[in-house]
Amino acid sequence: SPEQFRGEVRPESDWFALGCVAYELLVGQRLLKPKNLLQLANQFDKWDIEKIVLRVPEGQHQLRDHLRCLLEMDHTKRSKLMEKLQEFRQPLDVADWNCFD
């Protein structure tokens, strides 16, 4: 995370890491590709979240919104994602899943 790069370790750094993994699963490409620390600093310096989320497949507006929160450079804004994720804290109803046929 950007703050870890600056030597600041905090719980919100894990949310950034989760965003990186989610991005890579959705897009099929690595988000960050630095060969050294200077390149990583440069990638963080040129960070454009809108360009990043546009790489997520069309029709995934909710996922794009979540990625915007997870990959926010300002760690204090990442915690707002917790409020958004509350809707997913419901039991799953697997009765309609066809994988159990």
C-alpha cells in the first residue's frame, strides 16, 4: 500500500492489498508491475483510480465502486468501504444454486 511504502503500517493497508488482489482476479492482469522501489514510487505517484477501474469488465459497476474505495490512495477514505460491505454480511441462500444438482 502507499502508506506501507512510506513506512506506515496500519490496518487499512490490508484493504489496499485486498483491492489489488480483487483487481487482478477481475481483470486477469497485475495491477502493480514494478521492477524496483523507484518504479513502485512512480506508479503510486501517477495513480489514476478512474483509469484503473475502467479496466474492470463492463456491467460491474458495484465492483468498480468497491475497487475505488479499496484502492484509494488516502487510507482514511478506505474505511468507508466497511459501510458499503455491510450488505454482503447476510446469510447466503444456496437453494437456487444449480451446482448441487
